[in-house]
Amino acid sequence: MGEDGLIHSESRLILSSRLTTSQIYPLILPSDCNLSKLIVQDIHERKCFHSGGVNAILHILRQDFLLIHARRIARQVIKTCPTCKIFHCEAANLPVPPLPAFRIEETPPFFHCGVDFAGPFRYKKDRKSERAILLFTCAVTRGVNLNLCTDLSTVEVLGALQKFISRFPNVRTITSDNGLSFQRAAKELKLLYESIKDGEVTRWLADSFISWKFFTACAPWFGAFYERQVQTMKRPLRKILGSAIPHFRDLDVIICNIGAMANRRPITTVASGTDEGEALSPSDLLYGYKGSAFIPEHSLKPKRRPDKVMVIFSRRWAYQQRLLLLNKFWKRYTTEYLQYLKTAHEQTPGRTKHLTSATSVS
């Protein structure tokens, strides 16, 4: 019992000359007292400024008080603090939304498509240069079309778009993020369509006008159907190239081969027996067949002197074939990427939140 009529604890620090009396003889506080909780709450709000957690509260509390079950009470105070609830609350899991109509309706190849840049990727020139890949993804068939661009300018976007439309003339809707080159390309397409006043052309444009849709800024998840295909292209490209820096034409060949393999990947379950049908692939929906023709690898040497000048015996051709690794890579491609094609099965939120006065709603 101290001179103030309160119960103090005698600690093992009584011989210390640098500690104050309250630190040597801390005041004992019961755990079931409302005053104890108010003291801990005051320390949490005014001295710790809602930060530091339990250890920060105990560090300040033990300078003057000896609170029974102090750690448990400190956790309760932090858990019930309205300010901490707002900043430390966990977001509820939202249910998986239904797919939009343009993802599930039967349409010609690339009728609805998404576009995005991937890269940059380095290649050999006079000095090491970097180029980007413009990727078009069909929203329905999951097919891809890859174009190697020199930069991210509007000229390159329009040039790649012109080649893409020449290969797939049924394009009607293009979806992308809010990239400046995409916005400028959309404006120039609209200006081009509006400038044509000929009657027959105007009627044709009424049916074939290409509309460009932009997702909300800073919301890349809206373009998940083409962002996923960017990874499908970049991961094998990194494995094929490794630390090698190919020539521009070699890089273009590799990208074309990766695009072909991406279109032959299975989008349904691979058959486990001979009595089951083959897995469906984007090539089946794009062209009606998969196709498997390619120029094979070889380790041949010229048998005749005139054959030495043939390209297939040159060092560059051998280097390009080593980069492609088509045979070995294709054997791993199906099983490695099949796991990424699974759709989400969780239809109900795994973690729900009940709205209260401290719930943060954004």
C-alpha cells in the first residue's frame, strides 16, 4: 500500500538509480475494471496514435502500471477501436459475376476482341534495341494474334490493326485499356469513318463500323480476358529466349510460332483415353482444324559442296532452331498450361461482411 492509498507492486528494480518511483513501484490495475480499459484506450489513441499494436501499448503501460492480463486487454482495445476497424477491415469476397454477352455468343473469329501491348523485348541491331508486341485476343474463341511493333506509337497501332483486319475482316468491337496510343487510334478511326460521305460506303460502314471500347482507368481486371493471354505469350517467350538476344527477324519468327502454339492449346479437358474425342482448341474455332505442319529441327551436314551455301546449314538457322525448341516445348505445353485454363468455381463469397457503423464502403 502506497502513501496515496493505492496498491503498488514491488519489482526487482528497486536498486536502480535511473528509474522513477512509478517505474520501480508500478500501480496494480485489475483486469475486470473499466478504468483499466480506459487507461489502455487512452494510451492507444493519444500516445500510440493507433499504431504499433499490442507491444507499443504494453511498452508505455508498463512504465507506470502493472495491469493483470495486460496483453489480452490491449488486444481487445485494438479490436474494438472504431478508427482501427476502418483502416484494418478486410474486404468481403464478391461472388463471381456472370460472363458478358460478347464472351459467350457465337460470332465469327475476332468479331469481339481485346488488344494490349506486351514487352518490351530486346533484339540485336547496331545496338541492343527494344520492341513491343501488340496482342489481339478473340473474346469468344480465346485465339490470339501477335504483331511485333517497333514502338508504342499510334502509327504502329494503326499499322498492326490494318494487318490484323486484313487477316480477320470480321472485326466489329475492340476492347482495350486507356493507353494513349489506343485512344488516339480510336479517334483517328472515327475521324476516318466520319470523313467518308459516299452513299455506298456509308451504308457499308453502317454494318462494318469498328467500335473501340475503353475500360475504366486503373481497373485492369476489366480486361482479364486479354491480360491472361499476355501471360500465355510472355511465359513461353521468356523460357525460349532465356538470356539470349535474337535478331529482329528471329524474334518475329519465334513470336509467330508462339502464337500458333497458343492457338493450338486445349481449352477443354484433354482426353485420357483413345475412345474420347480430342480437346477443343482455339484453332478449331478459328480455322476449323488445328494444323501441325512446321519446319523440323535437324543436325544434318551438307553432303555435297554446292549444299554448303544452303540457309538450313547456316549457323544462324541452327541458332534460330535452338531458340525455338518447338518439339521439346510442345510436349510440355499442353500439361503445363492446361492448369491455367480452369474457370473459377467459387460462386458464393468465401468471406462475408455485415454492415455496421464501422464498415468502410468504397
